[in-house]
Amino acid sequence: MYESKEKLTLPPLSNATRITSHPFFSTVLIGLSIAQLVAMAQVYFSNLQLFGEVSALHRAGYLEIPTLQSLQRLGTLEPTVFGGLFFTLSTGAGLTLATIGAVWIWHNLSQRNRPVLILLLIIWVAGLLMVNLNGFNLFGSLYFALIPASVSLVYLRCLPPETDRKGLLNRLLPLYPLALLAIIWGVQADNRLFLNIRDFLLLSNPVGKSVNDFYYRYTLYPAEAFKSLEQKLQRPIRLTEIRPAALDRRVASQMRYRDYLAVGSDEPAELEIKQAGDHLDWLNNGTRILTVTPESFFLNPSDLLVKFSRQTDRSAFLRAFTFFGILLAFPILLYCAVFGILRLLTGLILQPSRATLLSSVLCFLIGVVLLVPVYQASRRPVNVENLAAALDAADWRDRTAALKLIEQLQLDITAYPSYEKSMTSRHLPERYWLAQALGSSKEDRTLDDLLTLLGDPQPNVVCQALYALGKRGGDRKSDIIYAILSKIRSTHSWYVQRYAYLALRSLGWRQPASN
């Protein structure tokens, strides 16, 4: 323990100004509220940029994804508010919980020790520097500045001015089940864990299906807000003063082949290629990033595009932190929310200590119960020998496991005629994996099945049918391309349009020259 002279003493707070009611949850609410405000602004301005870029591609005569027709929702608050939740429940949750943890450690374990405070402040400043490592990132800076500052100040008001280390273990009681659940779920983790969670938790009940539909409807808006240039599906570019005209056309052709699509000189674009003597300057918002000769460009344009993208990518650290938030912070936040509700209800009839204990036990039991269907799904006794019987089984989970195995081993599904019953299954995961399994076959009948699945009401199934169609070819290739183009024009789903466009590109379809 540090000597008392190293202890930082803060002025005591009066009872009138100290927050005493549910301090943890009050603080989390503050952190998430700030995150949501920042996230909505981030998604809103990203949507404005997206609309400008898509409009430019449309005016230039390209097949734009998403289509202007599907962006009609941008005129409402839905994409901004619900899209912002993506950052709130990932980046915001991560920063909020990390800050609460840091303040709790400083207050309770280090006894408000000054060197520990300095170390925590250094970590905070380092986060701010990292989020701006490749150039100033406005919204990343707002997340990393406002949330830790506000959360720490609010949480300190929640804590008593003097620390009591005697009851620390008891106060940590709600976290013990969380640690046990992390171990239990971690043991079951493999490369299909998230797919099994989706198939056997989310898609097996109405509430989970609503969550899945929400994800497909709104997550591409926030995702677009912090993608690098190379991660985007289509990128409008400007070609300025490139002479002779033959060189301009050749550059445009090479870029169009990689979905960097030339638009008008007054249109928005993150990449402008401008001739400067015998060189080509690659500009981002007027700033020169690369200078190359035409010869070096044509030698390997893909490498230059990757280099340009990475040098102009200001959101790499924010994406990494957001992934951490999704993987760790969001499950913890979900656990805390369930515990808070249970604690509120049990507190109405029990003493505080017993209510906390019961709520902790119930949270643990809920976590174990949720694991059961995921565990059972990964232990289905399906193999090549009993594959035909599994496809004809009464339990949809056995049929789904069989379809997964067919997809995994790249078997021709027409060897098992009973698969046709899955075409009309009411279970979404079964139809999803059927679409994937059909992609391994080259038979005409399976092509007709895939074209039928394009009319499925669930975007999950349609996306996998499109992915499978992208692997087909042969004599009916033109029919496939026509069907995919028709699907793009008829759907308002950005996800479906994205998969459709990728399928077109896999089939060799290319954008026409700009008008």
C-alpha cells in the first residue's frame, strides 16, 4: 500500500450533490447517452456524404449501390437514431465500462493514489492520440474525450469520499457469475460460435428475428461512417486534366475495373487523380497523398489503391476499438442490464443483500440456459454416413446440421433428393444453409432452386442465394445476371443489393463507362 502522503485528497461532496441512487447504472446511462449523441451526429453526416456520392454515381450512369430508391429512408430520423445505436452499444459501451473500471480501481484499490491517477490519465491521453494517429478524427476524438471525462466525473460523485476496503468482495458479488459465464462460454468458442448463436438463439424465436431484422436494416449506415476507402463497395473518383484523352480513358478503365468510378469534376470524391507534368498526383480533399508515373500506375494499380487508402484512413483505431466493444463490452453491458432489472424486481420483496445474491444467481442460470441450444447444435451427430437420413429427419436442427455439412464438404446436394423439403421450411436457419449448400452444385435444377430463393421474405436467405449464384456460370450465366439485376431494382434492402452486386462482379459483370 502507498504511504498516505501519496494519496490524492479531493474535496468532499455534500449529500445534496452526491448521486447515491444506483450509481453504476446512473453512470452507464450518462456514458451511453453521450455516446448516442455523438453517434447520431457521426451517422447523420456520413449519410449526407453517402447520399452525395450515390447521387454522383447515379448521374454518371453507373449502377449505384445502394440505389437512390433504397435511400429514401435517409430523409427520416430512423437511420440516424438506430444507426447510432451501433456505436453507442460498442464504442460507447467500451469507453463507459472501461472508465468506470478505472475509476473504481483508483478509488477502491489504490486509495486514490496520485501516481495511479497519473498512469490512468496517460492511458486516456494515449487513446486520444491513437484515434488521431493518421490524421484528425473528429468523432473518434469526441468519443474518447467526452465519454471518459463525463463518466469519471459522474461516477466519482456516486462514490463516498472515503474508501471502505472491507466490503469490496461483497460489492463485487454480481461480477462473479459474469466471470464464470465468460469461462463457460469461452470453452465453447470456435469459428462457428457466432453463427450458432444467430441460428439457434436469434433466429429460433420472434424476438431474436426482430433483432436480426433490425441488424440487417440499420447497421450498414454506421458501418459506412468509418470504413476505409478500400473497404467500400463503390468509390466515386475525379480524373482531372489527364492528357491525352487516350490516357484518361485507360486510367478510367483500370479504376472502373476495381470499382473506383469516375464522376464529374464538381462531384464529391475522396480520390482525385490529377496530371502534373509527366506524373499523376493522387489527392484527398486537395492534399497530395501519392505521386506516381503513368507507367508505375499501370504496373500495379491495386497496390497503389491500397496504399492510398491506408494513408488516408483515419478510422483504423476506432474500428479496432469498436470491435473490442462488440466482442467484450456489449455482452458485459447486456449482463448488467439483465442484472439491473432482476435486482430492481427482487429488491421489492427482499433485503438488499439477498436481492443482490438472488439476482446474481438468476443471471448465471439465464446465461447457462442460453448456452444449451448453442451447445446442442454443435453436438449434432451428423456425418457423411447418415447425411441422407439427417436431411429427412423430423427435427429441423438435424436437417440444418446436414446442410451445413454439405456446404462444408462442398458436396453436390442433388445426391440427396430429400433436400427439396427444406425449400419450404418455416425455419429460417434451414433455408439459409440450404442456399449455401446449393452453391456447391452445378446442376440446372439447383440453379432454379436458387432463383426461387431470391423471392424468400428473409434477407438472410436472399443474400446467401445471391452469394451462391455468384459462384455459378455456364450456359445460363446471362439469365443469372438478368435475375440479379432485377433483384437489385426491386429490393429496398441495402444488404441484399450489396450481395447482389458482389455476385455480379464474381460472374464477370462490369460497370459501363461513365456517360
